[in-house]
Amino acid sequence: MQIEEFNILVTDLKDKMYRIAFRVVRDHEEARDVVQDSLVKIWNKRELLENVDNKAAYCMTITRNMGIDKVRGRKMQTSDISERYDLQANIADPERIAVGKDEFEIIRAFIAKMPDNHKEVLELRDIEGYSYKEISSITGHSIDKVKVYLHRARMRIKEHFKTHAA
Amino acid sequence: MTNSIDKIIEKYYAGETNQEEEKKLRTYLFSGQVSADHAYMRPLFKHFESERNMSIEFEPDLSFTSKRKTKVRNIWPKLISIAASFVILIAVAFSWFNNSDTMYKQKYTLLEDKADQEEALAITLDALGFLSKKFDKGTKPLVHIKDFERTDISKKNK
């Protein structure tokens, strides 16, 4: 892979890579580091990239794995998420649902509290718009499993928000 | 319309929708004609949309892609200048040695002539004679040392 080709790839994917990294590490500074490290890794393995059919999925897989490594290194993920989104405060106060921005925060916090597999598949599909096959290759789950996780994640959201709306 | 949307929503929750159907669902939810039953989905899809369009002020540093190449480019001129310096040094040394050797050989060749040898001998004898003369002149004042040795001062020092 030549520099020019790599630059095009970076321009096309950097935002998506950043969003994926951010969703894993939940910190802007760390997300930047993850993307930067991922790009270095992708560049160093550029010979491998020649034989990859879906380069975008390959880059996302590397980014996701680097993000997971970062979180593992941090060793504070589980206690951290609810604090970062002030989850309890948002969900406990139904009046805040009426305000648009808060509504987003509540949804984000709710998704963040989901099991990792569900959350990841949901975000890759509904936010990033990847196909089931691409999600399967990024996460390493089978397509059937991807659909199951997606179903469960969406049902959780439905149950929660339909009840709240009612 | 509502019937087909209901089916799409059903498929959506089952995790079975394709991208085209999801696009239709999005268009429906963002239109102003969302039924009360589906209204709760609107903020959710708006959230997805806002996350997708999240503004990111991030430009990765791609200098690592040119590092190796620049290094090679920087090394070559240095290598060439070092090699050139060596070539010049060797050439100067070679010509100097060659020159001095020729000069020596030329002198040596001159002395091979008998007349020159005699001339050289005469010059050498002249030089040695001159040196001997000067040496004699230098030793003459030392005769007075014996007078000095006979004095009291010299004896006292002994």
C-alpha cells in the first residue's frame, strides 16, 4: 500500500475509527491515542491490508481491539461508565426526558449500561450503518449471533423507552 | 403505509431488517407523520443520527508514514559526501607519495653519473671541513678551564 492510498483510507475512516474508539474508551483524549496507535499498526501491517477484502472492517477491528486493550489497561471500566454519564441522576428524573439534549444523554447512558456485546453490535449497526457481515468480521461473532445481540439490544431499548414514554 | 411501517418495525426489533428498510424507517420517523405508537422511537433514531454526525476535531499525525523514506533520503547525500572525501584524500595521498618517490628517484639517478658523484663528494668534504674548522674554533677557549681549576674558588667548591 502506497502513502497516497493510505492517506485516502485515513481520510475516509478516521471519523468512524474515532467514534468506535470513543465508544470503547469513553474518553476523547484516549480515543485520539487509540486511533493514532491503530493507524500506526495498520501502516506497519500494510502488506497484509493488500489481501483484505473489506479494508474498512479491518481498520475498525484493529481500532476496536486497541480500544479494548486500552480499557483493560485502565482496569476501571465497570465502575466508570455510570459516573461518566451521570446515569442515575438522569434516569431517576423523568422530567428531564422532555428536554432534547438530556434525552440524548439518557439514551446514551442507557446504551452504555448495556452488555458490551449488545451495545457494540447496536452501535455498529444503527450508528455506523455496517452490514451484518461487516459487524461479524469486526466483532468476530457469527452473523446469527450478531442478529441475536441486535435483537436483544433493540428490545431492551424498546422496553425501557416505550414504558417511559407511556 | 402504517401497515408496511409496522412490519418494518417488527423486523427491526427482530434484528432482521436490511439497510434499505432501516432507511425507510428513518425517513418515516423523521417525517412529521409519526403515529403516537411509534413516537418513542423518534428520539432514539435522532440520537443515532446525532452520534453518526458527531463533530470530530481530530487530525491524526501521519508523519510515521514518511519516516523510513526520509531517513533513506537523508543518508544518501551524507554517504556520498563521505565517500567523495575519502576519494579525494586517497587521490591526494597517492599523488604525494608518487611525487616524493619520483623526486627521490630523480636525485638518486643524478648521483649515478660519475661527475655528479665526485661533485657530491667534494661538497660533502667541504661541508665536513667547514664543520671541523668550526669545531676547532669552539674548543679553543676551553684551554682556559685549566687556569680556572687552579684557582681557590674551584678548590673550595670541590
